[in-house]
Amino acid sequence: MTYVGRFVIIKTGDFMDCKETERRISRFLANDLTGRELIQFIEHVEGCESCKEELTIQYLSSEGIARLEEGKTFDLDRELTEYMHTTVRKYKLRRKIRFGILVLEILAILIIAGVFAYALL
């Protein structure tokens, strides 16, 4: 398991190397990683100082420079960690919603099958 702040992510068993991770940083910052790819990315970044540093640099260049130009102060590490936590929360919520939809579909099939079986009697 991997811990991202107070969040626990179950390891996928597939690992993303540094080259793949660095290629996906811009997609992560654009909130464009999904599912297993997102989990692999976060697992790798949490365990690799080099990739975490590259993510921090790209986050600074995309978010920090605009704020500096506006004269706003910010805590880069806290905001990046918060962004990662928010991304994990959204991923887990999407998984729960997909599971809920699957359960509803199964229930609908069972109800239809029950009605059909009852009609045949």
C-alpha cells in the first residue's frame, strides 16, 4: 500500500518508471490521468525524489509563476500535496460511483428477470 497523506492507495502491481512518470506530469496537472495510470503515477512520485522534484518544478511553472506575477504568496509544497490529495479523492469517488451504478444495473436485471419469470407462471 502507498500512503498519500492520510489516503491509502492499494498498489496495482504494475510500476511506472521515471521516464513514463515524467511524460505524464503535464497530464496529471491537467487532471487527465485516470484509473490505474493515476495510481501508478502517484505511487511512483511518492517514492521517487527525482520525479517528485520534477513534478514540483512543473507545478511551480504552471501555477506559481502566475501567482508571483499577481503578487500573491503561496505554499508550493502544501498546495501540491493538497492537489494530489484532491485527485486521489476524486478517483476514489469515481470508483464508488461506478460500483454503485454496477450494483443498480445488476438489481435492475434481477428485477426484470423476476418479473419475466413471474409472467411465465
